[in-house]
Amino acid sequence: MATEVAIRARDRLKWRERKPIQLALLLTALALAALVSASVGAVSLPLGAIIAGLFNPSHALTATERTILLTIRLPRILAAAMVGSALSTSGLLFQGLFRNPLADPYVIGSSGGAVLGASIGVFLLSPISIAGFGASTLLAIVGAACSILLVYALANVRGRTPIVTLLLAGFAVSTMLSYSSYFLEVLDRDFGSGMRVLASWLHGTIMQPTWPQLGIVGGMLALGLCASAPLARRLNALALGDEYAAQLGIHVQQMRIAIIVIGSVLTAAAVSLGGLISFVGLIVPHMTRIVLGPDHVRLLPVTAVAGALFLLIADTAARTIIAPAEVPVGVLTACVGGPFFLYLLRKAKAEAFL
């Protein structure tokens, strides 16, 4: 037994020492995936010309190729990476908060509010646009934020928010708000075009953003990641229980509020560019935890980069499998995430009987 404990401690030390190497490998893989993604699609671009174009774009690429790369491909690549990073980091925070590997960014009801908000934007306020974002996107973010506030208010009991109550309130509110969108769907008088827009958003499709939109979402992502960093060590203490964390001087209630706010900002950033993409915030944090262990200090940067890589690969596959048509990337992540989720359930059930 002592030998086994010593081996595990040695392995953890090795992983801790290799953290810069792991990040460097992931960043290298992300850069290579971005180059491949930029070259493939309905119109193929020479990979060599893309690499040369990074140093001399006026001579390495034709005018058409340059337009495709800078106006279509590169913004889409950055959007996919940002969405994947935001969802994965948010999922890691919520899994740490609830001490449950089955938690994801939508666990406290944000998806229901986002669905209702997007429905209002699609069917009632479609002409409105602010900073390049349509009404459906803006109201989805507002709806997600309002539903989270509602869930927190319902779960708060005398200044405390029990985890089980928070989860149950999130499930109930999300379900009610999601089905409330039906009353707006019957207002679709435009031969089902609104329904198609909403269906595409619900299935998770990376939008074709403008550079100002990427700047706004990039700022939200950077804010969320920077705010998450100081919470990493506190999440390690929280994993041992609320009482232990309180004994270390951590204000558990304030920490929960901070995680909910930061996770909501990251989820809003993801929703603004990709709609509702499922399972990314569940799969990536759980896989990095399996590889690196439970230390959130190590997990946070690796999970952020791994999420960007995962969704970039998935989005590249989604837009090339049946090119020139596209498959919603949420469909592909569900095909991967669904079996993985069932595996986690089976594993949890087996461990419960040990």
C-alpha cells in the first residue's frame, strides 16, 4: 500500500514538472490544427501558401485566397477556439464548485434562459443588431444571465446556497424556460424560416464573426480566464469540503458567487459565437483531470487550451465532412459526448457499489 502511494506521489510530481511541456505541446497542436483548418473547406488553400502568407500575404496568396483566409477562415478558426476554451474553462469551474465530474456550463439553468432569449430575438426582434450581434444572440446572453440570477435567488436560503438546491433549481428553471419558447414558435409566420434559424442555433453552429465581434468575445474570454486563476487553489480546498475550506479562511459563499459569475461570463462568450454546443464543457475538463489529476492550478491553463483544440478540430470536421454543406458542430460533439457521458455514469455506478 505504501509503495503504491509513493508511486502515485512520484507520478504527480513528474506531471507537475512537465506542465510547461504539456502546454507547449498543446499550443503547438493548436497552431497546427489552425493551419490545417485554414487550408481545408469548400475551396482548398495551399498549406505552403498560407504559411508563407503569414510573413508576406500580398505575394504568397492571390486576392481571392487572401479574402477567403482573412475574411472567412481565420475568424471562424478563432471563434471555434474561443468557444471551446470558454466552455471547457466554465465546465472545469462548475465541476469544481459542485464536486461532480458530470457538471457542465449549463448545469445551473443558463441554457433554458438562453433558449427563451434566442426565441424572442428570432421571432419578435429579428431586425435589431448591436455591435454586429443579432437580437437572438444578445437576448440569449441576457436570458442566460437572468435565469442564473433567478436560480441563485431561488436556491439562496438565509445567505447560503446548498449545492443540491442549486442543482435542482437550475434543472427546474431551465426546463420551464426551454419549453416556454414554444409559445413564441407558434408566432412564426415566415414559412418556418425563424424555426430554421433557431434550430441551427440550438444545434450549436459556430457563426461567421467579424473582427470587432471577435474582439468583444476575446475580451470576455480573457476576463474570465484571468478571474479564474486566483480561484484555482481555492477550488482545491473546496474539493475537501465546505468545512475544511472555511477552516482555511476561505469565504465559501463568496467563492461560489464568484465562480457562478465567472462561469456565466465564459458561457455567455461561448453562446454569443456558437449557440448551445453540448458536452464540450463536460468532456474536456474530465479528460484533463484524468491525465493531470485534481489540482486546479495545473488543470486551468491546460483545460483552456485543450478545449480550444478540441472544438477547433470538431468544427473543422463539421464544415468539411459534407462540404460545401455543413453539419452543426453541436451534433458532432453530441455524438462524441453522449457515449462518453454514459461511460461516466456507468463508472460512477460501478464505484458506488465497491
